[in-house]
Amino acid sequence: MLTSIKNHNLQYETQKLGMMYFRVAIILFGAQLLMGLIAAIQFMYPSFLYGIFDFSVARMVHINALVVWMLYAMIGSVYYMIPDETGLEAVGIKLGKLAFWVLTLAITIVVLVFIFIQIGPGDDSTIWLINEGREYLEAPRWADYGIVVVVLIFYYNVFFTFLKGRRTGVMTVMVANLLALAGLYLAGMFFTDNISVDQYWWWWVIHLWVEATWEVFVGTLAAYALIKIIGAKREIVEMWLWIEVLMLFGSGILGLGHHYFWIGTPEYWWEIGALFSALEPVPLVAMFVHVLYDWGKEQGAHGEKPAIKNGPAMAWIVTNAFGNFLGAGIWGFFHTLPQVNIYTHGTQFTAAHGHLAFFGAYATILIGMMYLGIQGAYGIDRMKATFKSKMAIFLITFGVLGMAVALTIAGYEQVLVERAELGGGWDAFFTAQNLVWMKQAMGWRTVMGVVTFIGFIYLVWDLLTIGKEESENNQ
Ligand code: HEM
Ligand code: HEM
Ligand SMILES: [Fe+2]
């Protein structure tokens, strides 16, 4: 399907490889949303597909597809950036292409096993072949090792091309950050029977990815994209980038403590987690100001509206600045103090934050990068948003915001009824699940999920057609 996108304007094989990653990413994004819809319907009608495709399976594929499409889009973005930043083709481009196919084959097998085999006897063979059972990282162990090999090839390409080529600030941060990002994956490969120890390391991957290394990654993408789209000055975006890196790591690393409140880790984590995680919104404000400042500055420089070279990409990047601050910063801050978290922990409030943060901080900018890719692939000088681009960004953003509001209401009900009033036991959980506020919230979540999905259809349609339409308009 997406192969109809032309690559002929891209001079570098590395950028074509980036586009291949984008294609798989968008397919997996679609799969993620479909699984979310199934899981949402199961919340309302628990017997829906029961015994055939249980909630546990739909939910698992939903969040694993999320992680994997984001990894694909991230790798795609890096391959796309490499020639622009370093001035060179990736040193091991052939190996890079091979790795793409190996990874894609492996992911296909894992997904098919998730969907059709689903569960095993629960012994070692299950862990090796079917499912490792760590939320977000459920891939079976054989795939774990495979992923490490593929990522090593990717990193080899990034690192050695960087050494050979131009060494920009953006690439310097990118290279160092990717090493941390890939290294952290190994923390999710500690195998132990002790659930506290297991969770302890698992959070290294989950938290330190999304609140440290992925955030820095987004900083580098925003820096690169702002240079490309509005011609922002490199010295300025790179200065911001260094400040953000410093702050993100400063608060994000010890902010890890907000997951160590109730898993059997020592109590000093209450104070550490409270303090440092409460500081986490600060760098997110900086990232927000950064995008708007650069945009405003370019506007001032020309005394008119800045020439936005890529309308849809810019719209998604501005949405990213807002969304990151709102979903991660505000919704994260709400429940990050132990005094609050003791009531909100593991409620739908967490899911509200999870949706808004992953969408706002990552989905948005990665979609923006795909639009940059299309622009390059068609060699369009100035790509304007089409009606479909606008429908896509409006419906997807509105849908996800709507879902987050519904989930926040559901979480609030859980806090008040299940936790505060009834004390949080097994019965309390079911009482809260069956109250009308919860049911209505779950209904609205499904409706907003459908809105999101319609937006996704517009997005795919736009990505498939905007290049051709806009290159004709430009002639
Ligand atoms: C883009 C960045 C972020 C993403 C993608 C993200 C995503 C998530 C997700 C998916 C969970 C649920 C994990 C699970 O399944 O157990 C979670 C939990 C949590 N997040 Fe974030 N988050 C981000 C940033 C933040 C920030 C900046 C804060 C605080 C200021 C924060 C505070 C929390 C807390 C306290 C929890 C635990 C919730 C509970 O106890 O149930 N997050 N986050
Ligand atoms: C069609 C739209 C979507 C629907 C209907 C949907 C539905 C769901 C459902 C039912 C769950 C399970 C919640 C639970 O266990 O209580 C879930 C979890 C999750 N979804 Fe979605 N989702 C959608 C889109 C998205 C998007 C766009 C993202 C991020 C970009 C996302 C990220 C997540 C995450 C991170 C979790 C785990 C949350 C947690 O453990 O706290 N979903 N989703
Ligand atoms: Fe966290």
C-alpha cells in the first residue's frame, strides 16, 4: 500500500531506508488503534470475543504495537536525518537494509504468535517462544536477543557515519543519547523470580526511556525539524538542546523514584521520587518555549509570517510542544507525589496520563517526521497542508484528548469511590467498575477512539497522496 510513495527524489539510500521504516511504523500504528478499539469495546461488553481474543491479548498487542511503531518511526527518523546532518551515506547501508528486513520478519512472527497462539504452558518455553510477560516489553526472549543484534547494527551505522562526517551538535546529542537508549533495553533482560527486583529493573527501561532518553530524542528531532521547516538558526536550537538535555537528565533520572513508591523498594524513594519527578515538568516547559520562541523569532526576522516549508509537519511539531507539556508535564505532575499517588496508582487516571503523554510527546513529532520524509521524497520546496492533513490532525488530536478526559473522569471516580470511600479492596474495585460514571466514561472513551481512528484513516490517505498533489501544485 504505502509503497506507492515515491522515493526518486531522495539521493541517499539511507534516507530511502528511513522511509521504509516509516511505512512499517504507520501500519503498526493502525494495528495499535484497532487493538485499542477491541479492548475498549471489551470494557463495555466483557463477553465480546471472550475466549477467542481476550482483553489481556488485545491490550498487550495494543501497547506492544505502540512501542514497536515508535521504535520504527524513531529509527526511520534517524536514518532520514543522517545524510542531512553528516553529509554522508550511512557507512553500512547494506547491513542496515538487511537488518530492516530481519527485524520486520521477526516482528511479524512475534505479532502472529501473539494473535494466534496467545498463551503457553507457563514454563520456560513460553518465555522463550511466546511471551516474556513484562508489560510493554512482552516480546519472547528469542526476539529480545534479535532486537539487540539489530539495534547494534543500527548503532554501528549511526556512530561510524557520525565519526566520518560533519559532527553537528544535533548529531552529537543524538549519538550519545542513542547509546543510553539502547543500553537501557538491557535492563529489561534481567531474569529473576523476585517480582520487586523484576519491577525495579523493568522501570529502568520504561521510565528512563520515556522520561529521559526518548525525551532527549524528541529534542533532537525538534531541533532538526525546526531548522528544516522554518530555517531556525542552528546555534540557537542547539543551545536550547543542550539546556534541555541537562534538565531532562537532571530530573528524569531520579524521577524514576515515582515508580518505587509501592513495589517493595526502600521508603527513601518517597522523598527522592517526589522531589525529582515534581521537577520533571520544568524541561518540558523549556521544550515548549523553545519551539514557540524559534517560531516567533523567525517571524520577527522577516517582519512577516515565516515561510513554513512544511505545513503539516510544523502543525504536528507545535502540537508536540503543547502535547508533551500537557500529557507528560501536567497529567504526570497530577499524580506524581506519593500523597496523591497512593489514591491514583493504577487507576484509569494512569491510563489517561499514559495516552496523553505517549500521544502528545511522541506520536505527534514522529508523524511530523513522516511528513518531512514525504516532502523530501517528492522534492517539494514548500508543502502546504491539504484538507486531509487538517482533518487528520484535528480528528486524531481531538479523539485522543477526548479519550484522556473520559479516562480522567473514570479515574476520579475510582479515587473517590474505590479508594477513598471503600478502601481499595477487591470488592471496592468491582463496585467502582459498575457505577454509572465509569460506564459512561468507558462509552465516551470508545466513541473518542472511533474519532481517533477516523482521523488515522485521513492521515494514511494524506500521507499517500499529499506528495503527488503538492508536487503538482508546486509546478
Ligand atoms: C513523555 C513522557 C511520559 C510518558 C510517555 C509517560 C507514560 C506513562 C505510562 C504509560 C505510565 C503507566 C505505566 C504502567 O503501565 O504502569 C506512566 C506512569 C506514571 N507516570 Fe508517566 N509518562 C511520561 C512522563 C511523566 C512525567 C513527566 C511525570 C511526572 C511529572 C509522570 C508521572 C507518572 C507517574 C507518577 C506514573 C505512575 C502512575 C501509577 O502509579 O499508576 N510521567 N507514565
Ligand atoms: C483508537 C484509539 C484507542 C483506544 C480505543 C485505546 C484503548 C485502550 C485500552 C482499552 C487500553 C487498556 C486500558 C486498561 O488496561 O485499563 C489502552 C491502554 C493503553 N493505550 Fe490505548 N487506545 C487508543 C489509542 C492509543 C494511542 C493513540 C496511544 C498512544 C499514542 C495509546 C497508548 C496506550 C497506552 C500507553 C496504554 C497503557 C496505559 C496504562 O497502562 O496506563 N492508545 N488503550
Ligand atoms: Fe515515570
